[in-house]
Amino acid sequence: MLPVTHRSRQSPALVALALVVALLPGLTAGVARADDPTCVGRAEYRQIHGGMTFQKLTQLVDGQTPLADREINSRLRVRWYAACDGWQPVKDVAVRYHKPVVGRRTVAGKKLGIYQEEPTPTDGPTDGPTNGPTDGPKPGPRHPHK
């Protein structure tokens, strides 16, 4: 039987330590991206579930200003938030929430989709030539750079 040397006992510990040191910069960068107040990260999206209070949703998305807040019907609204490009380069986050007459507003659901601006109504016919179409802005992708 061969004697166990001091070096062979330490090698698994050194390998584990080297692995942790190598992964540490990537882990800290991921945490910094998750706290980006300008967009909704993957971890934040996973936490948005039905029944969450609207106040908790606002805290979760770091108080991010939504792209839009639209009324679906008299009791439901939808807010559109920009998703971080790292995990959703094209789609945005739509969060439906209840708008009760009395009580707390609660989240009713979430989904990914492409936010499209609603066309603005025209003021009617114009006298004389125009510089382009009068149908208003055309809906398009939220992230045109991808």
C-alpha cells in the first residue's frame, strides 16, 4: 500500500477553490444585471405570479416606468415593461392586473409579447399636400436593433 501524501489530500480542495474563483466574476455580473432598473430580468419575470399585490410588483421591477398602461376592460389593465436584452432581445413583458373599485390591486397574469403602440387618431382631412401617410404611426417591434 502506498502512503498518502500531503499533496494528494489537498488537490480536491484546490480544484474546488479554483473553480469558485473562476465562476465568481460571472456570478456577480449576473446579479448586477438582475437589478437593472431599466428592464425586467429573467429572475424578476419568474417571480411575477397571479395574486401578487401591485405594490410588490412595483418593488420587484425596481420601480421601472412601464412602456404603457392600457385598459383591457373595466376591471382589467395591462402594463408593458421592457425585458432585458440578455434573455429576451425582442419581446417585452405584459403584466395584467385587476383594478378593483375597493381594495388592493393584484396581478392577474403575465406573458411575453411584442409591445406595439396604438395608432393615434387623425384629425380629419387636411387641405393641401401632406408629407406622408396620415394613418398615424405604424406598430412595430419594440427592439428594432435586433
